Amino acid sequence: MTGFTLSDLEARVAERAAASPDESWTAKLIAAGPERAAKKFGEEAVEAVIAAVKGDRAELIAESADVLYHLLVVLKARDVALQDVLSQLEARTARSGLAEKAARPR
């Protein structure tokens, strides 16, 4: 099993975002603005959904990797740290998803 984490990927995204857009896909997405990064994230999410519906495990794994990468690029483009997202997830573990959903305003 790999020791690679989302924090490792976040650091790699930050490193590549600082590179020239001529040399880095990450830098190119960041330079094009948050809207472009978000659009690419959405495209990858749709591809992951299609792979899941098809039941293609290998494709779902590959597309999921693309989704995670592009999400971190969007977060970088909007100056949101992965830790902020993880803190939000941690806060949500205090109650079940069903209880949380039931408590939302209608």
C-alpha cells in the first residue's frame, strides 16, 4: 500500500502551481482562473460518475484520481487549504448523515 496522501498531493499542486504555465498543467489551470479549474473539475467528476455507472473499476479509479487532483487545483485557485475541508468533514462526524440532513432548513 502506498503512503501517498491527499496532503502530499496538495503540496505537489502548490509546487506545480508556482511553475510556468508553459511547463505545468497545474500552473496552466491556475493561470486560466478558478472558473477554468472548476470546469475541468466538473468534467472529471462527470467522467467518474459514468465510470461508476458502467461498473468499470479501473476507469473509476483513474477518474477518481483525476477528480481529487482537479479538486485540489480548484481549492488552490480559491486559496482554500485542504485542512479546512478536512476540518469540515471532521466536524460532520459528530452526528450521522441522516441526522445532519434532517436538521437542514427546508
